[in-house]
Amino acid sequence: LDLRFFYFFLSICESASFFQPISDSHRSAAVELFSPDHGSLKSLEETYEALRTFDVLGIEKKPDVTATACRLVSETVGSSSSTLKNVFYALKANSIVKCKINDKAYQGIITRLNAAVDGASSLPDFYYSVGGLVLVKGSKGDVHLADADGIFRSVKAFRQSDGRWRSSSSNPESSAFAAGIALETLAGVVSLASPELDQSLISTLNNDISKLFDSIEKYDDGALYFDDKLVDGHDHQGPLATTSSVVRGLTAFAAVTDERLNIPSNKILGLANFFLGIGVPGDAKDLFNQIDSLACLESNRVSIPLILSLPSTVLSVTKEDLLQVNVNTVLGSNAPPLTVKLVGVFTSGSKAASLVESQELVFDDGTGMYNLKNLPKSIDVGSYTFVFEIVLHELEHEKIYITGGQKKVPIFVSGLIKIENAEIAVLDSDLGSIETQKKLDLAGQNAVSLSANHLQKLRVSFKLTTPHGLAFKPHQALLKLRHESKVEHIFVVGNSGKQFEIVLNFLGLVEKFFYLSGRYDIELAVGDAVMENSLLLAIGHIELDLPEPPEKATRPPPQPVDPYSRYGPKAEITHIFRAPEKRPPKELSLAFLGLTFLPLLGFLIGLLLLGVNLKNFPSNAVPATFATLFHVSIGAVLSLYVLFWLKLDLFQTLKLLGFLGVILVLVGHRVLSHLASTSAKLKSA
Amino acid sequence: MGKLWLICIASISILLPFLCNAFSPETPTDRRVLVLLDDFAIMSSHSLYFNALKSRGFDLEFKLADDPKIALQRYGQYLYDALILFCPSVERFGGSIDVAAIVNFVDSGHDLIVAADVNASDLIREVGTECGVDFDEDPSAMVIDHIGYAVSGTEGDHTLIASDDFIKSDVILGGKKIEAPILFRGIGHAVSPANSLVLKVLSASPSAYSANPKSKLSTPPPLTGSAISLVSIVQARNNARLLITGSLSMFSNRFFRSGVQKAGSQTKHEKSGNEQFLTEISKWIFHERGHLKAVNVKHHRVGETDEPALYRINDELEYAVEIYEWSGTSWEPYVANDVQLQFYMMSPYVLKTLSSDKKGLYSTSFKVPDVYGVFQFKVEHQKLGYTSLSLSKQIPVRPYRHNEYERFIPAAYPYYGAAFSMMAGFFIFSFAHLYSK
């Protein structure tokens, strides 16, 4: 078997290897999927699918859906330009909502459809036109095909030798999907034929159907389906649409033929299982295909599948749950009178004989279920396979219904497990004498605090008993030691009978513990699928004193970093600027500024004391002018220095200084030579 | 003829952006997704998830994983923006796809969703390893939790887990709290502690362990407790986003629609959290959340508007950047309070949190350090779930020019005073010396 398909089925059916009939979840899904605001109900085809699904599921049609449908139907039927396909779906929708269509429109349609049948060249053309006529016949009554034999033959021309059909003579690909359509069309031809068709034609078709069923594919749990593996997946329909088409064709054909089709009824059950195994599809089209096909199977003339299901496969011995079994048709309606027998109970995975005697389940009128009053005493907690069988009360029902023989259902029987004698102890290694021992209460809180060195041992022990007093072996019995640095060590707690015990010899574990001394938290996990009081318990901690690691010791593995701490803003950084140079306070500088003027003051006072005068200042106009100019130039040079300090740069200063210097030298020379000559005159005089 | 050429070139240049289509801030829309399946039936059994994607505008293309005609790229151009591997049992991909092709696909910035399951093939495990997670090596191991399982009348082996240990991140899981636990059935994986790109989004509870439920446990299970990751995400350095999970059924309609009650809890949820969780996370995976772009980086001196070529030490400057987040349809302002700017030369000299105006503009001002050299403005924004922003702009900083120092220093006034009093003395002395009798 193709692994892919096997896998797929695992995914859709999960572990439940039995199938639940259609339930309320389908109804709510249908309401959700086929709502006008969901975007469906745009075309007539979708409208029909919605109406049909609601009809089958017994959902009350919303008035607006009916009104929209009727509007669409009358538009399509009244117009001569609507396509054949639309006319077909309009008639189909009409067969459910029963809109008012006048006779004139019907006459027009009948003429159109008859013309279409005559002019049809491909399978869909036949399908729509014949199907349309069948529907008209359903509501008006008097419709026949004149040349039914001829039409039957021309449809049959699309048949291939392997039981599949081609959709048109130009298309070389044959498919099971087309086979379903062809069967439905032919069923229509048979029902419209007047006079009746040649029976030999019909019986050859019977052979084709058996051939088609040879190509059926199978999942591991018995679900059967059809799938077209087209080389060019252009109009690949998928297994659901293909199987649905075949079922529709098959049941339609079975309804019109008098002969019994020789299809093993197991195959019908397999097909029903396939549709039920899908669960609740999330797609409107898929849901319609599923529901429509199941509705076809529900009332088909080959054999009607009965589905055995259990509302719960997990039973608690402590709560004394009832074993309930439901037998329904695929759509969830009641089955004919029957008896459900519990044939045997086997422990899962073992080949031992049945644990119980074969017995009948009691039918409860109130719930409509078959109950097993008390679980047999021999059934303790554990996982079992229960085998059921359906026995129909009336013999002739066995021809109509198919029950599928013995049904194996995995059942978990759970219960409260008694935990006793829980102890934790630190032992001395060589003698095995107990250093410290603490009782544990595994149902409550524990906060044991122990300490040990590498020469000692740690022992944890407890006892597990089932409600029936037998030894219980849980799937999960783990002791976990977690160091402060989050390095974890896990040990499986072994058992001998009821007693569970683990002894950790730290001497042998030093290396495994990476020589990490310090506090280890101790956790005990005991759990099993059938243990109702599974536990994960922090017992306390042990302070371990292990030797120093040798140089070559392996380092503990890195521990995962907390993702929250890995991100997040960093601490802000502000630049620390260079501290400004230390300067004296401004007052001090100003005080010293004042001091620097004191010598000048002293100098001026000295000059006054000496009696300085300006008597030598030239009295003549020309030298006096030069003297004035000389001092003005000196003053200008000095002011230039002040300006240099205040704002001028060196080049500007030098330029001006050069200019002033020349003047200063010239005027200075005149003044000084005048002064020298006057003083020489004085001396000579 | 020339006109024809022009049209050719013009049409190529128009089409080119649509042909190369990793998520990019320039062309964030137009996303095609290749979905590889084991069986077309998954299309209908998982249709709620696919429909949720389709309704958000994704163009899903379904192919069988062993279809000989599948290819990720043609003529050097990727045909898809994202890949969904819902084919846990495929032993060999068809066409030109192999693990290396998938790794290249991700390396060029495309997104990936991988769902493994029990009995996952070596190929899918290898893809997981390439993504940075290790699935439990035991092929029949499953995650079992005897305490945190989902109560169900028909599932008794406690492999159907109700998990609610989510990562705390609104950007990954959406702002709305996920109330109902997540249904999970499948294999667990471990995330390498050394890999900082992988994040556990959904972890198992401390009581969980990974083992074969059908056989006796004789050796300690390789994965236990919260170390088991049920769903992990990866954000690669090129911002490609990956989702890895060990359960395909958690995407199924069945789990989406199923009610959930966690063992030991009285609350019964009408609907599991799967739909909300996986839809929200797919928004993250497909960059509808948490994808940031930064535009309009501006900096200038305080009081100016033009960007200078260089700064002087001790300048006061202003820096501003606009950050937007892609919402699936448009760029929305990104609001956060932890975007930080570094003024960086070998190491950050200044690291400052930018203040936001809640409309996407982030700005700050600071004083240039008194160290000169070539600096960088760096915005390295890394936040859980967001794409990392990394902006850097080089800017030199010079010292003072000789005439930019302080001119009149009070401490030097005595010296100035001495010089000027000397000059005044000299001026007076020149009179006294020349003209006194």
C-alpha cells in the first residue's frame, strides 16, 4: 500500500479506527459554509449543493436562501439563453425548493432538453440533458425518451475496457469520475425509456460496474475509495469527488434496475467508511459531496451500511463508566432491530485469550444505545481491544443492511492508582546503611532537603497498585535531577512487581553529572494513559558534594538562553566629556588684574613726585606737529596691539604695523633729530 | 524596429519586479505559495487553514510532493515566495527540489512552513535539521503528556495534547490573547541552545515526554518537559521566516473545529485555539506582522536643517529616522519605546533611546563626544519577533580649529592687564623722557 495514502488516513482519522456517523458538527459546518455571506450560493450549482446538503441534514432552509434560489431558478428556466448546465442545476434546485414554474416554461425546457439529447456529443452533454429530463419527469410526469436504446448505446460508447469511462470521444483519458456520471446518465435513460429498454443492455453494464470496482483503492482501516491518477492532472477531481460521483451513479443505477448488482456489500461499507472518515470537511463542495454520497448510501438498493460507534472509548473503573455502543445508519438515523454482542475483550498487544465471555449488550430505550451494565471483574485498568458484533433480528434485513462483521474497538480503561510507601533515602555506599530517610506524600506537597557526597547513594522508592490490587506499571516513571545551572539528568525508575525503586550511586555518576556540586532539585514523574492520577512532583532538593573536576572532564552542555533576555533595550551610554581645566575664580583674576595696574600707578606717582613737565616740547609749529604725530603714531601702534588682541589676526596687524612703522620712523627721526639739535645748541651755548 | 526594442525593454523592466519575489520592502505584496502535499485529500481535510490563507490574498498552488514537474525556480528566478511542506512522509521530492534547493530558497529570503508528523521521513527530518531543530530520532515516538492532555472520549493514549505554553510576544501571536489551548498530536523537537535564531513558540508542559506510546520505556526519553518544542519559528538573518512543527494534524479542520478541555481543568472551550494560533502565526511567517523598514534617516546640528558633511566635537546634533511596520496591506507606523541609537567608533560612545511621536518618527538629540575620528550613527534594533533593523551611517568628527577655542579667558586677565599697563606706562614714559626738563 502506498505509504502516502496510509499516512493521509492517519491524519484524517487520527487514532480512531472506527467511524462516527454524521453529527451536529456537520450541521453547524454546513450552516457556516453554505451561507450567502460566505461567498457561496453565487451560481446555481452552488445553490443546489447548499439546498441538497441542508435537505439531507434536515436543516431548516432559511427563507432568503429559498427566495434567492427560486429567483435564480425561474430566471434560468425562463430564459432560452441559459446554458444546459445551469438548466440542469436549476431543475435540481427546483426539485428541492419546489418553486412555481409554469407549464409553458416546462414545455420549452422539455423541447430544449430533447434537442440537447439528440445533439449531445460528450458525456457531460448527455448527463445534463438526460438528468434534466429525469428531473422534469419527477415534477411533471409525462416525459419519455423516444430513442432510449440509441441514446443508451451512444453513451455506452464512452466506456473503456477497464470499467472507466471517457468524458468525450476526443479525450483519450478515462476516469472513474466519468464512470459515475455515465452511470447516473444511463440510470436516467433507463427511467425515461418508454417502452422499456432491452435488459441485455443493462446486464452488460452490470459487468462494467464490477470491473470498475476492481480498481477501488483501500486504506488500512478498511475505507475504500476511487481515485483517478491522471497523467495530466488538469481536471483532476480528487478522491472525494471521484468516489462521490461513482456512488451517485451506482446508487442511481441500482435504483432503476431490477437486477441485483453483484457488488460485495463490504465494498459499500468501505465506501461509507471513506466518507465518514473524512470528518467534517472545511470546503462547501467537499461537504456536499460527502453528505450527498452518504445520503445516496443511506437508502441505496445494494446494501445499507450500519455504523457501530462508541461515544466514549475511555472508561473509568473508578467512576464506573458505562460502556455504550451506538448503531446507526451513516446519517445517524436509527437502525433496524438488532442486538449488539460483545464477543471478546483482549489486552492490547498480547495474543492471550479473551478476558470475558461473549455477552449481549442491553438496549436502552431512553438513549437509544446498547449498554454493558458493569465492566467485567476481570478487566482492570489498561488498554484493551473490545470486539463487537451486530446481529440483525430479521433475516431479510441481512440482505438490505451490511454490518461489516466483527468490529474491533480499542478501549482504554482508566482508574486511580494507589501510591504507597513512597520514600527517599540517602545511603552510605559501602555498608548500604541508611543515613537519612524521609517519607514522601506523593499526593501532596513535599519539600525534602537532603545532602550527600559522591560516596553515597540516593534511593527513591514507591509502590503502585491498581484498583483491583494488582501491580501497575506506568509508561512514564522518571526521576529528574536538575542542577542549579539547569543541567538535567533523567533516570527511568525500574520496578519489581509493585515496588518501584531507583538507586543512584553518585560515585558512578560523577562524570555524568559533570562534577557539578551544588543543589539539585528532584522531580518525580509517574504517568500513564490509564492512570487518572498521573503526577509530576517536585520532591525537594539534594545538596551534592562532588569532587573537583579533573582537567580533561567534559564540560556541561550549553543551556538554552531565555529568548526574552536576549533582546530588549541595552543600557544607555552617555559620553563622559573631558573635564575643563581648573581655573581660579573670576574674582581672583580680577583682583590680580587690579594688582597689575599698581606699578603703573606707582610710576605715575613717581613721575609727579619727580616733577616731570613738558617744557622741552618743541615750541615751533613744524617740530611740534611732528612731535604730536610721533606720539599719535606710538599711540596708534599701541592701539593696534589692543585691536590685535581683540579681533585682528596676525596678517592684518603686520600690514597695519608696517604702514604705521614707516610713519613712526619718519616722524620719530624728525622729532628726535630736532630734540638732539636743540640739546646740542643748549650744550654749546 | 527600434520602437519594438523599446517596448520589449520597457515591458521587461515592468515585469522584472514581479518575477523575483522574496519579501522585500519595495514589493511587499504579490505572494505565491507552493504547497507540497502527500495526498490531495489534505487539501480538503485541512481546507480551513488553506482558505484562511487564500482569503488573505495568497495564491496557493497545490502539488504532490513527488510530482516530477515541481520546481522552485526557473531560469534562475524563483516561482514562489513561500513554500509549505505538508508532506511528512515524502522520501524524495519530485522534480528539481531537494533539501539543498529548499535551503537555497530560504537563503534567498523566502518563507517556509514545515509540518512533520509521526513516522516523518528522513527527508523532512533533514529539512528540520537544516532549519535548526532536531526531531526525536525514534520514528515512532510521539509527544505524550499524562497531565496536560486534552480530554476526549475517543482518544485515550494521551498523545493528543492541549498545550498553552506560548511564547510571550504580541508580534508573533497577535494582540488578542489565545484563550483556548492548542491541540497537538505529533512528534516533538528540540531547539539547539546554540542557535539564537530559533524560537520555541509553543512548548510542551513540564510533564510531557517524547516516546513511543506503544512500547515500554526502558531508557530515559531524549526529550522531556518544557525542552520539547511543539512549534518553533526561525527568523533567518536575511529575514526569511520559517515555521516548524511536528504535527500536521494541528492544521486540520478537525482540530480547528474541535472543542478542547485540558485535563484537570473545568473550562471547556467550544473551539480549540489552533485556528487562531496558526492563523496568527502564519501572518507573522508571511511578514504581515513584525516586518520593519526604516526610511528618511536625517541628522543635523540643532537649529539647522541641512545635513552637514562632518561634525565638530561638542556639537549638539539631532537625529531622526522613520520606522514603519508592514501590516499585510500597507506600511503602518511602528510604535515602540526601545529603539536605540548608537554613536559608534569601535565601541558606542553614545547610546540613546530614541523618543517616538507614535507616528513612526523616532528622534533624539545629543552632544557629539569630544573625541574626533570617523564615527557611525547606528540603529541596531532587535526585538523578539521583529525583523532586525540595522542602519549605519558614517560621519567624521573633527576637533576645534585654532580660532575656535575660547578667546578671552578670565584667568588670563592679569597677564593682559600687565601687558596693557606696561604699554600705557611706555606711552607716558615717552613724553616724560623726551620733553621733561
